[in-house]
Amino acid sequence: MPTFQYKALQGDGKIAEGVIDAGGRAEAFRQMEGRGLRPISLAEGKSGKASKPDSNGKAQKADKTNGSASGFQLNIGNPNKISVRMLENFTRLLSSLLAAGVPLSRALVILTKEATAPAAKAKWKEIHDHVVDGKSLAEAMAKSPETFPRVYVAMVEAGETGGFLDVVLAQIADFQAREKEMKSKVMTAMLYPVILLALALGVLVFLLVFFIPKFQTIFAGFGGKLPLLTQIIVGTSEVMRSYGLIVLLVLAAAAYMLRTWFVSEAGKRTWEGMLLRAPVVGPLVSQFAMSRFCRMLGTLLGAGVPLINALNVARRSIGNQALVDTVSNSIERVKEGKQLGPSLGECRELFAGSVLEMISVAEESGRLDQELVRIANVTEGDLDRQLKTAVAMAEPLMLFLIAGFIGTIFIGMVVPIFSLQDHIK
């Protein structure tokens, strides 16, 4: 009789591992459900023996190879990619299926069959294959960082750790919906300024390439000297007419190098640090990371996860690596026996003094989990208001910059005309 090694969630939220003798995978799932277990993964052993996952084992290496090849085939061979809407639908449906008591592997099979896009069908099947081979859902998703962001994987890991995977998936879907709505609002607000900017650049290119050279020839015939601003504009026109293609190639190469730098670990850290120091964007990024950290930590503690384990998982949901490093130092102080509030005191970029005080008081009164969730709710409401204000300010600011840019070009062209009559006389 085949032997299956399983990993499942118990009723108290703890993860249980063991071996089941069953006639097939379906019977193994029924036995697990009869024991009150919620399956996470089920791996069939070879020759009647369970194949235990081992990071150094051959089976594990084969899984990594297959997963890598599948990811390469999806990104290169198939031009269709997993869209934000596909990922949100997948997350919400998976949450609903798990909340209804459907085992994880069976839920993934259902989602694979219902997927209409070839890219989604291939990716969900890949996740299913990793799960039935003994990996957790978070480990399976971590193999596809182009589809599942680091924060997404961290939240899924938190759900698996605490035994509330369906709740976390529902929260992720809500996060995705809110982020998509916010991006839509920003895009709608910036559409008009962007159109104006594109028209302004088109007019500028026309002036620099066609009109300004004729203007320079007419003015030079009178022996006049162009003002400094006009000379700069004329010089830019000459560069565009003579070396326009080279300039485009240089800009394309610079854009490629900049993109490569952003993808690298050093570039990502530098960029995230610059975002934190930005006047308007920095506080918004910090507040968003803090609310996500508090919500995840509070949810984990409410599910009975020990503080140290909850901190290690919640810090990964922050997203900004600079803030993650800062919180990691605070976790070390908690491990030494210090309270959470004072330990987070050095994370001033993430936690304000009032928030630290609320955390300390809640820790002393034994309601830390509830207070963390409340802080997250209050912070998210305040963050939504700040984002609306920032978007409202961005549109007139963009219009002002465009007007100043075009006005400068206009002044540079008009100033020589004022002295044109003197040369004619």
C-alpha cells in the first residue's frame, strides 16, 4: 500500500507532519480530514517509503530544476504574463475554497481547471505540483518572484504558520484591490498633465528641429548677438539636429543600465533608502510599511503564534529592505528578553513615539494583538487621506512645471525679437 507523507494544520493552528498508509491520494485526504487536519501538502513515497523533503536530496534538486525550467518557459515562450487582475482573482478564489474546507491541493486543481489564460493555467499548475511534492504554499510561490511579490509570499507564510491561510489570502486580495484602486486614482489624476507634457514635448521638438534654425538664420543676418538663454536653446537645437540618433541611443543605454541597477540588490536598497528620505513620499512609505507590519504581527499573535516567530514573519511583510534591517535589530533585543515597545524604539523611521507608547501600554495590559490591529486600521485610514491629498496636489504641480518649462522656451525665443527693430534701423 502506498505511503504518503503529509503536512497539515491542526485545529489549534499548529502544523503537524506525519505518514499515512492509503490506497490513493484521495483516500489519504479523507483520512486527514477524518483526523481534523487541514492539508497543506501531501507527498507520495517511492517503493512504499515516504520521500522526506531534503534541501540536499536529489528529489529536491529535481524540483528546483523543473520549477526553474517552467518559469523560463512561461516568461520567454509565452508572451502572456500573470496580470494583477488574474493574481487577485486567484487569491480571492483560493481563500474562498480554503474557507469552505476544500484541501489546498484540491483547491489548486480547481483553480487550474478554471483558469482561461494559458499563462495562469501553467502557473497555477506549477504551484500545485510544488505543493503536492511536499513544499508549503509559500515555498512554492517563492519560486516565482515575478508573479508573487516578496510581501505576498511573506503574508502567505504567516497564514500557514498561524493556521489562518484563508483569512490571510482574503486580506491579500483586499490589499491588492486597494492598491489597484489607488493606482487607478493616481493614473486618472495624472492623465491630463501627462497628455499636456507629451504635447509640450512634441511642440518643443518641432521648435528645436524646424523653427529655431530658421529663426537663428534670420537674426544672424542682422549681426545681432543672441541672449544667453536663446543661445542655450539654439545649442540644444543643433545637438538634436546633428546628433539626435546618438542622443536617443545614449538615453536608451542609460535607461537599460538604470533598470539593471534597480533590479540589483544594492540598487534596490539605495532606491528604497532614497524613497524613505524623500519629503512627501518617505512618510507615506513608512506609514504603509508600519500598518502592514502591525496588522500582520497582530493577526499572528491573535492566532497564538509565539512573539519571536511572529516578528520574524511580520518583518518580511514590510517590503522596504532598509526598514526590514532596522526591525531585525529590534527582534534581537526582544530575544534578549526586552519588551517589544522599547525594542522598537530605534525604528523611528517606522514607528512614531505615540505608536511606541501605545504598543508598550498594550503589551503591559496583555492586549497587544488587538492594539496592533487597531493601530493598523487607524494608520491605513490616515494614509488613505494623505494619499488623496498628495494626488490632488500632484496635478497642479505638474501643470505648473509644464507651464514654467514652456514659458522658459517662449521667453528665450521672444527676447531677441524685442531687439530686432534696433538692428533693422
